[in-house]
Amino acid sequence: MSILHSRPEELPAKHKRGHDGYEYIRRSFVRRGEAANTLVSIYEIPPMKSAYPYHYHLKDEETFYIISGEGLLRTPDGERPVHGGELLFFPAGSEGAHKLANTSSTEKLVYIDFDAIHDLDAAVYPDSGKIGVWGKDVNLVFRMEDHTDYYDGE
């Protein structure tokens, strides 16, 4: 891998609108596969939206730097406002559960997401009872109630 250098506005933008209340524009700076254990992206969250539901990772860790805007951060300790200039760290495990929502009705919430990643990770979504499995060749979400016996089908 070579050294990367870019201005945020030069990075290709991926706009995702998957569900009411969730929307983002992601500009990936360090993409999966470009570094051994790091992802870096810039997120723009439109007014009154969130990028992702309340969740936590079993292995990966995340650090956000809020560039601009204001939001509401939900964690296991409750909710608190966040503003431009703040750093947020989410450890792996249930103690790192989080959801970041843009609370402005007019301004976007912009932050850098620095992720320490592993080859394979799982994210748990406590509110909806789901688990997501993420990796190089895997991107799947399951309902935890659909679990089965280890030897089922063998």
C-alpha cells in the first residue's frame, strides 16, 4: 500500500437511503483492503437522520471526530448532545453500543469515522434483535431468534 493523500471533496461520495430516519453520504478515504486493520471515512448525516441504528461491534472499535453540526449520541449510559470539535470512542462489546443522530432541522452533521477493524466482525443490534456479520467477502444480517443448533443440517 502506498501513502494516501486527498481532500475530502475529492473522495467519491456514496449516498445511502435505506429506511425512514436513516440516510448518509459516505466518503471513504481508507477502504477495506487498502490497509491491514484500518478504515477511515467521512460521513455527512442530513438533518433529522442517523447513519445506523443503535449497535455495537464484537471486535471492531470506532472513533468519531465531529467536524461540524450537532447531534444526539445514545449509549448504554443514556443520551447526550454532541457538537463539532468533539471526539468519541466506542470500544468493542456491549459497553461500546451507540447511535448518533443529527438533531438539527437545517444543518448536516459531519464526522470522521476511524475504525480499527478485523478480518471478520459481528455487529449486534439490541433494539431489533439482529446480528450482522461483516468481512472481506461477507455482509449479512440475521435475526437472532432464527438461531439453530450447531449440528443442524450436518
